Amino acid sequence: MEQGVGANLLLLWAMCLGHAQADGSSGYTSVIEVTNGGPWGDWAWPEMCPDGFFASGFSLKVEPPQGIPGDDTAMNGVRLHCTRGNALHVVESQSGRWGAWSEPLWCPFGSFLVAFSLRVEAPVIPGDNTAANNVRFRCSDSTELEGPGLAWGDFGNWSEPCPKGICGLQIKIEQPRGLRDDTAVNDLRFFCCRS
């Protein structure tokens, strides 16, 4: 099965099971993506903020550089810190096994994450590939937040913005490959909600 078709079928199936409710009064209205994601791995289940919550912060799971002859994976996970008033709920899609979670980075009070840009290392054959290394978010007040990921690769273009805010995420992740090269997170997509 073609990879794009498989990812779309997984997203459709998840919507039907209620993991991500499209076009409902409290469901998401659109999906934002970037074009520079890594080529390896599969899309994990979407994870959504509770109804009425929007992501106003995020944290990353990052493996530090492993040196030679270590196997670098860089970014291994993303958490969204969803808020509504003073209430907080943290969601995360599937994460890799390496690294540690950072402290959250927050938009200024009252603003939400609305767009993102992904730092990706282009495939190196042969070599130690890392794929996604870091992510930047733009807040609804135009503040930009850059995660504490690694510096390999380049940031791509910004995604389209969510009209109100991000309310869910989905990660494309490569599962551990034993003695072969691991990359962990390869790509991200986020869901926009209306209220």
C-alpha cells in the first residue's frame, strides 16, 4: 500500500472510532502539515486535547548526541500542554524510547500554538540518520517558540496557521530497529479546532 494512502486510511479510521472527531461541534476543523518530514516510520494514533482546550505550550523528548560510534535519534517525542482557563491537560502521541522530556515552553498568557516548522536532517546513505531534530511553534500573538532539540538539518517552511489554535497531534515515528540505524520521530501533523 502506498504510504500516503496508508496514513490517510489510519487518520480516517481514527476519526470513525472517535480518536479525532472531524467537523463535529467540538472536533477538529483542519489538519496542518509541513512538506519536509522524514521518510521513515508510520503514523501513530492522533491524540487530542479535551473538548474546549487548546495547546498553549509544548515539550520535547530529545536524545543528546551519542558520539561515535553511537546511533543518534535526536527528537523522540512531542507533548502538547492543553489549557482552558487554569485547567491543564497534557497529550502525547507515541514516543521513542530514547532521551528525556524537556520542561514545557509556553505561549504568552491567553495565546495558543497555531503553526509549526520542523527541523529535519536530510537522509544520509550510508550514515547515521536522525530525521526530525526540532520543532518551532508560532503562537496566536505571533510569538515564536523553538524547542530544545538538536541542530542537525534545517527548518522547513511554516505550516498554514490554525484559525483559533492547535488541539491535537499525530507523530510519524520509526520503531526501534535493533542494531540498524534508528531515527525515532520523522514527521508531525497537528489538528486545528474551532472552540
